[in-house]
Amino acid sequence: MKTYYATRASGPGWLVASFKRNVFIMFLSVMVFTVSAQQKADAGAQVFSIRDLQEIVLTGHPVVKQAALLPKASQAKVLQSLGNFDPEVVASFGRKIFGGTEYYNHWNSQLKVPLWLAGADLNVGYDRNVGTYNNPETRTNNTGLTGIGLSIPLGQGLLIDSRRSTLRQAKIMVDYAEADKISQINAVWLYALKDYWSWYYAFEQQRFTAEGVDLAEKRFRALKEQVLIGDKPPIDSVEASITLQDRRVQLQESNVKLNNARLLLSNNLWSTDGVPQELPSLAVPENVADTRGVVNSLQLDSLVSHATQDHPTLLKIRSKQAQLGVEEKYRREMLKPKLSVKGAFLAGRRDFSYVADSYDFRLANYKVGIDFSIPLFLREERGKLREVKIKQADMEYGLQQTGREIQTAVLSAFNQYKGYQGQLELQTRNVASQRTLVSGEQQKFELGESNLFLINARETKLIEMQVKRAELLANLQKAIAEIYYQAGKRLER
């Protein structure tokens, strides 16, 4: 190399030195221009932060809107169950006339008001049954008969009946639906966060690769000028050209990855009107510090405690258990005999006009009845009760296993996070060391003690290490989001 330089640089020394200074000044000018252009590009860029993503996803994502419908659907079920307690009016009319004879003229009406207490029903009725051929048991005078009474189950249905069981279970399912809603929204948010950090990594990869292309272009132009005056051998410009083309290929690959990452992130962007949105072309991810979102041991304990107590999956299982508890009470109630007492006070009135005391509401005017029945073996109800108990045992085993799996998932995600955290710390130091190595190699090259191959190798290694660091940082943030998701919480910014 020294002999070659001595042979080629045979001109005046001041000319060579002057050209070197000119090349150096040109190199600085290119760098200043590039930095200025980069600043202008950065000035036009718009930071799309995690907070922006959170606002868009939680207000416009279709799955989030679907999840919001779950509690409303459960409330609708509660409303349906309350329908079993709606007062009901029943009326019927029948009349028969043949051969000039009125066989019968029936008018029966009743207002039935279900009561929560003791499963009783309040009954208010009016009957008018007249005619030549009426049943003496139901015959009334022309005024008709008014009755006010109660129907009370003293056996089966006293503590709980079908309508109370249905209502209680429907109310429990509101809690189930709320937990299911949280679970679905947490899943959507986790996937959105992972897509964001994949975009962040692709953006950083493209940025570092583009910087490598810029450096290779500057070095190629500078070496080309130096080769023309004989200050460098032609082979150096060939090597610089190969490096430049190779980095351009890598840049094209990183551009494709960045565009695909933008598309994946755009899948999570919807307007409040349900219109799909695209990530703006000038959008850039936020600058993330290494310590952002650090999860320490105290936070881990809090997350594990939340996971074991309030995880949506566990809340859903507990809601199912509560529902089965109501069903068990109902099935036990069904083992009792059916014993119902019905009674009503009667009056021969249909308005507030005067009637004789003997035909008005009084203790002496009433009707009463008792209904009783019981299956001799109770096989059906005993079988249903046994089935409920089996479901309860199955649910309890599932709760135990699911609780342990959730706790394990949180700890596993935390271990993954700690691994990425340690790797990121090492990689950060490695990048700093490699940057120092590249700077030193550049100085040696300027003094003629190194060659272009070593500079390119050091520089390429630095780019790879920077890209790896960005990948570790993205994976670290994904791991943090995974910890919160496994704990049943949503990582908010």
C-alpha cells in the first residue's frame, strides 16, 4: 500500500493535501445536508403514540363495540326474567242461546299479580255465570261475583321457585357478561399493542438500514474522487460500490417489512362510525426509553394478586358457580311435595254501589282450596339435583386448574420480560462499544492504518446490533403487555 501510494501520488504534496481537505469538506457538507434534510423530514413527521392507539382502538374497534353489547344482552335477559312477575289479566266470555232459551252466559275475568315473597300470587277476579243450564257450583246471580284472594305454596316453591331461580341466574349472568367483555377488550388491546411494537421494530430497522445506505453512498463518492487522483486504489471503490448495493437491497427488504407492519397496525384503526382507517404516511412511532413500563417485584405481586382474585376468566367461572348454586337450591326445593293453599274473599258486587252485608266482603263469604301432589320416587328431580352437583364439582376442579394456569402464565411472561430486559441492557452496552470501535477504525483508516473492508465490517456490525437492540426493545414492550394481559388487566398509557 505504501509503495502504491508513493508511485501514484508523485505530484506535488500540497496538491494531494489540498484535495484531501476538499474531499473532507465535501464529506462534511454532505453530512450537514443529510442531517438538515433528516431534520426537515422529522419536522414533517407525526408521532403516533400508544395513547393515540389506545383512544382509537377503545372507541372504534368493532370487537370492542361487540364486547360492549354483552352486558346489554344480559340486562335484556334480566328484563325477560322480570316478565315472570308481570301482572296478568285473563278474561273469557261464552254464551249459548238455542230455541229461544239462553243455555248459559259466562263472563270470567281475573287479575293475577305474582309476588316475590313466598312465591305467592295475588288474585282479583270477577265471574258472572247465568243461564238455564249452568253448573250450580259456578252459577252466580245477575250481578256476578267478585273475589280477592291469595295462592300460597307451602311446600314446593315456598323458598324458591322457577321464576325466582330464573331471575337470580339472569342477574348473575350480568357479572359473567361484564367479565367476558373485559376479557375480549383485553385481547384486542394486546394484539393492537403487539402490532404497534412490530411496527416500531420495522420502523427502526428501516431507519438504521437507511442510515447505512447514506453512509455507504457518502463513502463511495468520497473514495471515487480519491481514486481519480490516485490517493486510493481502484479496488476500494469497487468494494465501496458492492457494500452500497448490498445495503440498498437490505433497505428494500426493510421497506417491505415496514409497509406490511403498517398494514397490520392499520387493521386496529377504526373511526367511531365504523369506517376503517389507515395509518398516516407521515406517522412515526414514539421514542421509547429503555426503562419505560418497567415491572418490578412489587408490581408483579400486585398483578399476581389481581390475577388470582379478579381475572376475567376466573370471574366467569365463579359466575357459573353462583348460577349453579341457585340451580342447586331450586332442585332441592323441587324434592318437596307440592302443597298449595288458595283462598279468596267473595262479594256480590261489581262496583261501589250498596249491597247487603250478607253479600259483601266478610269472613263468612269465601272460597278456599288445597292442592297436594308428590311423585313417589322423585327420580327425575333427584337425577337433576345429582347432575347439578356433578357440574359444581367439575366447575370447582376447573377453577383450581385455571387459577394455577393463570398464575403460571403471569410468572412465565414475567420471566420472558426479565430475559429481554437483561439482553437489552447487554445489547445497549454492546452498541455503545461497537460505535466506539467504528469511530476508532475510521480514525485508523484516515491515518492509513486500516482498510475499507474493516470499516464496512465494523459499520455493518453496528447496524445489525442497533437493529437487534430495537428488536429487543420491541419484544420487551410486548412482554410487558403480555404480563398485564395474563394478569387480566389492560396496560394503559
